[in-house]
Amino acid sequence: MKKLLIRADASNEIGIGHIMRCLALAQEWISQGGAVYLFSFDLPKDLEKLLLEEQIEIINEKDVAPGSIRDANETIKQLKKFEIDILVIDGYYFNSEFQKEIKNHSHKILLFDDFGQCDIYYADYVINRGFFANSVDYSNRMDYTQVLLGHKYALLRKDFLANKLENKITAEIPTKILITMGGSDKENIVLLILNALLEMELNQTFQVRVILGPLNKNKSIITDFQNKCTYGIEIITSSNQMYDHFNWADLGITSGGTTLIEMLYMGLPTISIKTASNQRALKVISEDFNATTYLGESGNINPELISREVMNLLNDTKKREELIRNGQKLIDGLGTKRIVQLIKE
């Protein structure tokens, strides 16, 4: 049985995206008979529960600066203790020094990279699933380092792969809007979107479903808005069956992280908002691939822009069909298998 150790974290500051894409890899690894361990700082309870249900053993790390040499040495201890075959690291603070310290002890590394942010790459595999990955310079790597680039390596969890609706029918009169802005939504973009929908004076036939991530601190504010809103809002916290919500909705509004990749695969037409620096591919997905309607950076949008673009998309069946078709062309659902096959060779 081959063993995988994941070193990744989740917090209100960095969200849960690093953990969730590693979960997709872990699920495929386990399905092929492997074992998976996660070495992480304190996880949100809902997230920890989800990972334990997936048969991932959790090792808690405390009182260590993430990405430091001490962190690397603590990770090495776990690699030796559990006789790990490959280490997966996902996080922007796992720099060249961290990788080098691990490699000095002859351990194999897979690194998820979004920016080309390391001075030198010591990992055995570097994966950048970004839509502009081919423009990133990875010449500063070791001779043995293999670089896997592009959206063909986008990872999807097994629940999405198993529950995609083939030939999903585009509603002629769309009335179901899904809003989710990732694991934390520090800027409370959800409330901005809800106010925009309020300006549209939606009638009672519309249903709005809001999914708040496990690190979202704005639930009480959203609930207060719900109580005075003129249209129906359903608030869901920390859903483990996101695919059901994607299949239910006629339109999704989200940020540019893992959730957008999942929506594209599931065939949900989307409006997207950039909420973090690692989401710069949104403009490419919109302008080059016509697979999402991109509104811009969160700090530059307002309710008027949101309401106008939502109304435009609701009224344009052809545009929604194009978004669905183009999104599903981009994300074929085979990225996780491609990665596991490579690292097992």
C-alpha cells in the first residue's frame, strides 16, 4: 500500500481551497488502494469531519511557523514515522528552502503551484492547473523536476465526477440562483450580491440559495438580511453535497477558486468575481474561452453592475448555453487520474 502525506492548511485568511484540491487527489489515491495522511494546523471542525469521513488520517501541527525550516523538519519526522512514499505540499509559503530541506532527506515531493512563485523548484512534480500556466517560467528547476501545466490537470472530487448531469437542460425561464464565495468570504461579497438582487425586485418565483463556507464569519449578517428580503433566500452552511446544489441551480455566482472549476464541469452557467490574487485566470476563462461572465475584482464592483449582468444572463438563453458548452469543454474531469497515474509510475 503506497502512502501519501499532504501538507496543507486552511484558515479564514487563506480559505479552504488548498485542502479541497488535495482532497480530490486523496480520494483518487485511496480508491486505488493507497493510504493518505494530512499534516496540518488546526482545521475547522466541519472540514476535519469531512476529511475523516474520507478515511484520511489527520496529524495536527502546532506552534510552528508555516513554511519555515522547522515546519519542514516536523514534516520530515512524519514522513519517516509513517514511511511515506510521496509528500504533497499545497500553500504559498512552501518556498524553495522548504522543498530543499525535504529533498535533502531523499523524499519525493509533489507541489501545487499557482504563480511560479519559487526561486528554485526542488519538487519532483510541479503542477500548475492554471489557464495561463504555459506563460509561467519554470526554467528555474532541478533537472529531475517534471512540470505539469494547464487545466487538463484540474482536480475534481469524486462526488462531482459521480453526479454530473449529462445533457442538462437549460431553463428557458431561469428562476434558481446559487451564490457561494468560497470557504471564508472575508469581504462579505455574498451580502453585496444579495443587495444587487434586491435592486432587481425579483418576484416570488425566484429562489436564491446561499452556501456559506466553513470559515464564513458573516452568517448572522446574512440571516438578518434574509429576514427583511422581498425574495426567498435559503442559507446553507458547509454543504458536503455541493453537486446537488449545482444541479439544482440555473445560474451560479462565485469567486475564481476551486468552486468555479467544479461549476464549469457540472454545466452550470456562472458569473464570477475575483476575490484573491490567485484568481487572475478568470479574465482568461471569460475572454479567451467564453466559459464564465467575469465581473472584475471584488473591490471594483457594485450592486448596479451585478444586477445588470445577472439580468442580462437570465434573459439570454443562448449565452447560458454557450457558457455551459464551453465550460465542459475546458474541464473533462480526468485531471486527478492523470496526476495519480504519473506519480505512481
